[in-house]
Amino acid sequence: MQVGSITISGAEVWDGEAFVAGDVHIVDGLVASTPGDDAETLDAEGGWLIPGLIDAHFHAYATSMDGIENERGPLSYAAINGTKRLTAALRRGFTTVRDVAGGDIGLARAIDADLFPSPRYHFTGPALSQTGGHGDPRAAHVDVCFAHGHMCEVVDGVDALRLAVRNRLRTGAHAIKVMASGGVFSLADPIHNPQYSAEELRAIVDEATRRGTYVAAHAYSSEAVRHAIDNGIRSIEHGNLIDRETAELMAKAGAFLVPTLAAYDALDRRGAEIGLNETSLAKNAVVLSHGQEAVRLALAAGVRVGFGTDLMGDLEDDQLAGVRLQIEASGASATLQSMTAVNAELIGDPALGHLRTGAYGDAVLLSRNPIASPDALWDQESRRAVLRGGRVLS
């Protein structure tokens, strides 16, 4: 990956809690205390500099709104389409993404080789689903075999799950993704029901923990979230239907919540026109109205709340709408922390999410103060520059 050396001068710089005046020096891709030799200078006078944003629930291979098409279409097409999705995310200011359900070592190697402009990329490989679970794309009346695809794999039983986890970690997965409740896109599972047995979830967590990583779980309802955290899962994706007691249990367990408010809003506005089926539209209506309240409940309980988008197919251009929706739920300062420091803690990389010495040289230069004018965080026109590894995105 190419890196650069640059001094960003004259900006107000986000220190994690407030903006302070100062220059930021990036040397060989990392923030440094002094400028590098022959470093270029970016005049940021009158600008507001924030760390590069992190989307902790991204799907590079989500090329379609149709589950079977996503899973069984040509991988070459999904990967090439994924490069466009990743480059677009970077241009919006997301300099790191966590791909939870998809991605692979080939895409990661292409990013490391700088074959195309991309955020830093953390992938889980295909999410694990029980038969008839959220990752099983077959409708109840469809009599076809399905075992695995580009985004999900159907795996049942403790021993089979241990092998599946080991294979993901062998091939470079950052973490493991499981489907622990029904979902909007799956056609044969109630959205509230917990999925996978306690023994199966514990086996997945045991394998991941011994390898030094963690498990992320798709889960909507309080029942499903409790089932997940009771069995050691650390990252709860979505969580729209949690109640106050469940939020308090999440805080006690040290679990994170990664809300994905953009997805439900986009599906509500655009789902019918792009052909989403009636079953998924009805499920989306159930979770849509509760997402922002779940964020408020989690923050009040002391849960570390991150940020994700979970956008499929053509909806990926609504990524910044998720920023607006989360600001409505928690305010600009908390949302900026969610998209930087909290997501960095979740991913587990101390060089992410801040602009102190030793951080990656990833930053977004805004034309307006995003705390006083929160729309600066979701308005593409407010981005004066995006930097990844000390290089200004052209």
C-alpha cells in the first residue's frame, strides 16, 4: 500500500472530545510529532480535521437486493463491483470498513497491493447461518440445494462450525460473523427468533477467542441479543428491538452495539421501486421505527455504540444518510466518536480512530465545524479533502 508524508496546517483538529488548533504531521503514512523531510503541505486554514471515518458494517459483495443472486452470481463480478463500492466509500470519507458477511483474502490482497483506491479492509468471510436462518436465501417453497455463497454459508452442528471458523481464520478473516436471529432479507425465518443453539454459539466463540479475535452477531430482538451475549458474543449488529434491560445486560457484558440505521431508511424509501419482495418490506417496517430508540437505550445504559450502514445493491449510495440518522438519535459528538474511536476499539487497532502520534494518516478535512453544523458530517460537498495513509485522495 502506498503511503505519503504531508503536513496539514491551520486546521481545527478533533482530539476525541473537542476541536483544538494545530498542525498534523504525517510521515510515511503515520501521524508524527514533527514534519518529515520534503513533506508536502496541505493548507487547511479555516477547515475542520477529523480522523478518517469507519463503517463497521459494510458489504463489498452485496451487488444485488436478491439473496440468491448475491450468493451464486459470478464471484468475479461481485469482486469487481466490490472495488467500486469500496472506492465510493473512501471518497465519502470512510477510510476503514469492516465487511461483516463477505470479502475474502483475494480482495484484501488487491487492496494491500494498491490495485484500486480503497478503505482499510477488515473482512469476516461469509457469515455463518443455520439451515433456514437469516443467511439461508431460499424461500420456504423453493426446493433447491444451498450450502454456501459469497456472503453467507449454511453450517449446522458444533464440529462443522469449528471447522468453518478455523477455515475463515486460516484465510485471513478479521473476525467471525454469525446470524443469531431472523432478518429482513431472509424469507423463511421470523425476525425475533434466536438462531443457533447455545452449544453452537459457544463453539464459534471458543474458536475465535483462542485465535485472539471475536464474533459479531446479526441480532434484532432482546431474546436474540441476550442469547448471543450469554454465549460470549462481543459485537451485536443492528439490535433494533432491544429493551432497556437488554441494553443494561449488554453494557455489563462489555458488548458493542453497531446500529445500521441507513439500511432501514433506504429500504423504506427505495425498496419497492428497486423490486424488494413484500416479505422483506414487511419485516423492514417492523425494525425501522425502533432503530434510533435502540441507540438511545444503549447509550443510556453505557453500551459502546459504533456505526455501520449494511447497504445492499444500489442502496450503497445512502451511506452518508446513516450519519444523519445516527446524529438524530445521539447527537453529533457521540456519532463522530462512534464512527472513529468506538469503531476503532471494536476492531481492535490502536492506530485507528484518532490523530495522535502513531495513528494512521487517515483524515477528512471538512469546510465547516461538524459539531456546530452536524450536516457537515453527511454533506459530501463539505469534504475539502480525504486522506488515506497520508495521501490525499485525488
